[in-house]
Amino acid sequence: MSGATESVLPAATTGRRIAEIDILRGFALFGILITDVTVATVLWSFDGTEDDLRQHFLGTVDLIVTGLADALFSGRFYLLFAFLFGYSFTLQIAAARRAGASANARLLRRCAALMAIGLAHVLLLWIGDILTLYALLCLILITLRKLRPRTALITGAVLYALWSLLAFVPGPSDDMYQELGRFIDLPALHAGYTGSFADTLAVQLSVAPGFLLLTWVGQGMTSLGLFSIGMAAGKRGLFEDGATLDRWAPRALVIGLALGLPVSAVTFASAVGLLHAPWWWMGVQELVNPVMTFAYIGGVVLLARAPRTARAIGRLAPAGRMAASNYIGQSIVLMALYTGYGFALADGVPPAGVVGLALLTYAAQLALSAWWLRDHRYGPVEWVLRAVTYLRVPPWRNADHVPTKVG
């Protein structure tokens, strides 16, 4: 790597954590949770036959809830996670340089660990897993690590835009679930997930490979684009440069909302039946999703840097510090509530109830994460990832932990 390129890697020179990144990870967990539970419970609620699909939860309130999820959550928060992954990529490189270790070796081991955890996750828990995708894309990002920040930024934007243009190609239907029903027996999916433990496990194992491929194809190029943009931001040390951050965050918020909210309003109106958006509207929504993502980033950063709101928004940081553990935890709760692994409520709880349960789940995760990190340095999944990445056993508890005496 050239000296000029090395000079733009200020991240992790001291190894300190960056509060805004942890808070943003915690916020991303909230968005991913709302997206996953609404998609999952709709996906699992079809019955009838392959030729005559019947979808549950089509009342006014149901459509409003799923419409809001489509308009404000879907397609934005996986991009936020991808951006943060790209930023953290530069921190890992900088940490390896400080230790005099091979960055490539560490990153490759981390990719392998992510892939193993992701495969277990997608096969046993949630078919919408993103960890395996991130493990694959990290391999590509390693080959791009020498790009200068400006080049990485342009590369990411071009990759995202080019892939999004495919959404403007007309298809047989603009209904995502109707299109999915051409390849997957949705009534059989419903029967499996609302059946016994064995039924759920069987359908999970049978459909997971197809959904894995669908995620890689459908989100691969756009995620790589945000990886590259995040890497550019990391090389510039965006979250470590207070002056730049103070200028950038309000602009990102205003521009993102000005461009994104009108488009999202049409998406919502179409979802609830107030109008019928043209078939190409999905492409427009896809193109503005990143600007909405950056608007969310700008808003969270402003809250984190404002004295009056910093403490409140800072409560997201512990969950963000153990984001991978919480991501897996969300899938466990999802499957326990809505499938045969537990209560099999997939077709028994309307979207409003699903979102309510998700809010309770997220609140519990915030509390549990803060409690866990009082005594432990890392979340359980983060501990495993760190052990594989660094080839040593990390401390399980904080150095200053004093065991609580009983009696």
C-alpha cells in the first residue's frame, strides 16, 4: 500500500472505541429487527394453493403498518450495516498495523468465522441472514483495500447505481411475494413454519439455500457499494473528525430527507391503496434508499453530539458493541415466537402486534446489553469472532470485574 494511501488511515491509532459507530450499530439493529419481523410474518402467512395464494392481514391497519415498514425501513438498514462494516474494515486494518500483524490474515480468518456463524444462522434460524453475504464481500473488499478514499467512494456509488437500474427493467409482476411464489411453495412454507418443531426445521433446511442465494444476488452488489463507501469514510476518519462530522451530519439529514421522504410517501400511499405507483417506482425507491440511510446516520450523529440528547441516544451503544450477538438473538426470538420452534404465531399476530413485540424485544436487548457489558468485555458472538481473528483467547470478563458474593 502506498504511503499516500496509508496516511488516510487515521482510524484506531489509539485503539479507542468510537461512540458514534456503536450507537449507529445499535440503531441499525432496531431497523433490521422491524424489517425482518414484518417481512417474515407476511412471508409465512400465505395459505391456499400455489395457483390461488391467500394472504392474511390485509385490513386497513395491517396495510398501514406494513406500508410504513416498506416506506421507512426496508432497503435502508442493511445498507447502514454495510456502511458500518466498511468503516470498521479500516479500523481492523489499522489495528493490525499497530500490532505488526498481517491485516490480510486477520481479515481472512474473520471472514471464515463470519461464514461459519452465518451458515448456522441461515440453516437453523433466519433465512434472511446477511452474515454469509458479508463474509463473501469482505473477500472482495480485501482486494479493494488500496483504493484511495475518493476512488472507493466513486466505486461504491457506481456499483450501487448500476445494480439499482435493474429495478427499472419490467417484470411479470411488481408484487414481490407474487414473484416469490413462482419459485417457492408459499402455502407449504406456511404449513411448515406453523407446524411442529420438526416441521419448522425441515422447511428451514429445505428453503435456506435458495434464500441464501437470493440474498447474495439481490443484496450483494448494493452491499458491496456501501462497503466501499464505508471504507472511504473510514480512510478519511469521518467519525474521528469532529469538525467534518458537524458539517456533514446536518447536510446528510436535510438532503436525505428532502430527497427520500417524498419518494417514500408515494411508496407508502401505494402500499395502503391510496394510489397505484407505476411498475418502475420500485427502481426510484431503490435509488433513494442510500440517501435515506445517510439521513438516518446524520440524524443519529446529531443526537449523539448534542448535549441534551447524547445521554439518551447513547443508550443504544451497548447493543451496538455486541451487534452480532444481538442480531443472532433477534432471530432466536423471531423463530421462538412465530414458528414451530416455539409458539408458531406466524398467522396469529397481525402486523401491529408483530411490531409491538419487536419493540419489546429491542427494549429488552438494550437493557440486557448494558447489563452484560458491565461484567463482560465482549458479546458472546464477538468473543468468538475475536478469538478466531486474533488466534488467541480473549478475556471473558472485564479486568476490573469483582465476582458478586452470595450470602
